[in-house]
Amino acid sequence: MQQVIYLFIGTTEIMFILFIVVMVFGADKIPEIARGLGKGMRMMKDASNDIKSEITKSAEKNGIDTSVSKDVQDELKKVKDELEDFTGSVRRKL
């Protein structure tokens, strides 16, 4: 399941930002900028995954119980699913 981050900006604001980007950088530079942003985001994700795996490895090596974080993640997922079920029923009623 892919996580979605909701920014509190609307369609009008997004269109305005895109307009400013086109005006500043030009239409021919946008694909290059997007490619660079994508590579940067991928590098950040890979780096954070490497850090997580190193922390987990070192915790397991030192005998630290890492199942607590797994339990917390499972509980958070349950709460998120219940909240989505609740908001889905509210949306259907509206």
C-alpha cells in the first residue's frame, strides 16, 4: 500500500506554482528539473532505508528487541485502516 501525503494546497495554488515554474525556468527545462528532483528523492529514500537497516542490524547484533517497533507499526496500521473505514462511510453518506 502506497502512502499518500496530503498537502493543504488546492488546485489553484498548484496551477499558480506550475505557472511560476514555467515562467522562471522555461518549458524546455521542466523535464530536466523533474528528473533531478526524482533522482534526489530516490537518493533520500535509499539513504533512509540504509540507515534503518543499519540501525536494525546493530540493534539485533547487540541483542536489543526490535519487535516493539513492528508492534507499534502494526497498531498504527490498524488505526489507519479503521479511520479510513469510518471516513469512507461518512463520505458515502454525504
